Amino acid sequence: MMTEILDVDLLAFEQGNSNDRLAVVDGVMRSLATGFVYARHDLSEGMLDETYGVLDRFFGLPIEAKEQYVAAGSRGQTGYTGLLVETAAVSETPDWKEMLNWGAALPTGHPLRERYPHRYGDPLFPSGHIPESPHVLSTFHDNLVDLQTRFLRIIATGIGANENFFDTMLKHGSHLTRAINYPPMNEAPNSGNDGHVWAEEHGDINLITALPRATSRGLQVKVDGRWVDATAPDGYVIINTGIMLERLTNGLIPVGWHRVIADPNEPQGRLSVVQFCHPTPWTILSPVPSTVSADRPCSFPAMSAGDCLDQVLWEINLSSE
């Protein structure tokens, strides 16, 4: 099994010759045996700086102010989620983190919004305290959706599907952007001695997740039963795989199991912003024919993306939020 997370170049796939494209596809598919890959991106550094500036201001607000942006009934799909709420499926101890979630709304009357209102409602931004937050955070969201759509074309090629296989299911997908603030561990209950960690071992629910950068170390990837630190080079985005992609590829691309653990050499907190790339909820997750063979029989029954998401949200204690 691959034990190293590789660096690849998204732009070489898009702009290079046939050999360049083949090299990128090969690197991505080999690296995703770990569930992770580092991809060179073309996101604006100024946009990233502006996004982190808004998020730093938001999480620095008093708790009473942040709680004004809790979106009851959203199942953690928009607005603020406080400390000690989300709990990994493998744990009974809540994570020591708080979050701000947002996506992109669809017009009133759109069939996806009518059928899945908790996934396509208007995002709740902290505009009362940070007036520019709707524009800044929406711009970040849209740019990352575009980046992940482009990256999935590499994966589509790698599994033997048409390069644009994912494009249709991603249009109006219920993509979720999540800023995560991990306070210093010495501020956790009982000074951090009650077993809380920033984020316990888990796999993401979606197709892929993108993390452009974080303010400190902490992300670890599980490879062959051991934990490996994951830190992308400057100018790269971390991509990890989720449960839905594993189902669609019949296990050819496994879930990227990971956790976030405070580095004892970096006692400060950590701020990161990730985006979960989702298909439309009515997409049927059925293994792509090219991933099924006599040696790899079909292992996953068909299931809608919406049902898959609801199942895991219940497991991690967000279904009642």
C-alpha cells in the first residue's frame, strides 16, 4: 500500500501535454491509496488572507455574539456550531472545536431547495458584526467549488470514466464550507485532561475535501494503522477522499481517515477552513462500472447521496442541530 502523500500539479493536468496529464493522474491515484494528496493550486493568496482575516475576527467575538449565528434545524449545514457539539462516530467524547458553516443558496422554488430545505437555505453569515463577511466568504466558497470540480476531473480520468463524469452531479451540489477554530488544549475541560482532542479519528462524508492551509500543525492521516503528519507545501491544497467517493469507486479509492491533534510543540490554537465537495442529494451513489470486475466484485449497494449524508450526520450528533 502507498504510505506517502504525493505532490501533484493540477495545472499540469489542465495545461500540459499528454505525458504530463498521465503523470498527474498516476500520481493522484497512487497517493489516494492513503486517502490524501497535495495539489498545486491557483487560488489567490490575497483571497485566502482576506478569508482568514474575517474568520479570525469572527472566532474572536464573545460567545454571546457568536451564538447569534446559530441556525436551529440546519443540521450543522450553516451558521455557528459551538464547542463540544460534534462527536466523531468512533468516540463518545465531543471534539474541542467550534465551527462556522456556509454554502450557496438556490433560488426559491428550485426543486432541490424545495426537497432539501436544510441543505439549500440562505447561508447565515456574521454580517451583523462583520459586514463584509457575506462577500468574502461567498467568494472563497465559489472559488473552492471550482477548484474541486477541476480536481475531480483527474480522478474521473483515473477511474476510467469520462473526464467530466462528476460535473453534472456537482452542479448545484450541496457543497459545504466549514471554518474550524480549535482553541488551545489547556482551555479544554479540566485543563485538557478529560480526553478531548481537537478532532477525533473520522472519515468525511462527501466526495473530496479541500484544505488550502491552516494556521498551525495538527492534521494527521491514518496509513497502515499508524498516524502520519499531513502538511502541504506552500501553494498547495490538501485533498482528501470521503465516504461517497469510496462508494462510487467500489472501494478503489478508500476513505481518507484522519484526525486533528494538537502538536505539543505548538501550544497555541489552530484555525483552518475546509470545503466538503458534495454531489446533489438525489445523486445515486452506485459503483462506476469500470471499478467493478471479477477480481473486485461490487461491494456497495446503491444509495442516494442525501441518505448517506443524513446517516452520518446522525452518527456524529449533528442531525438534531
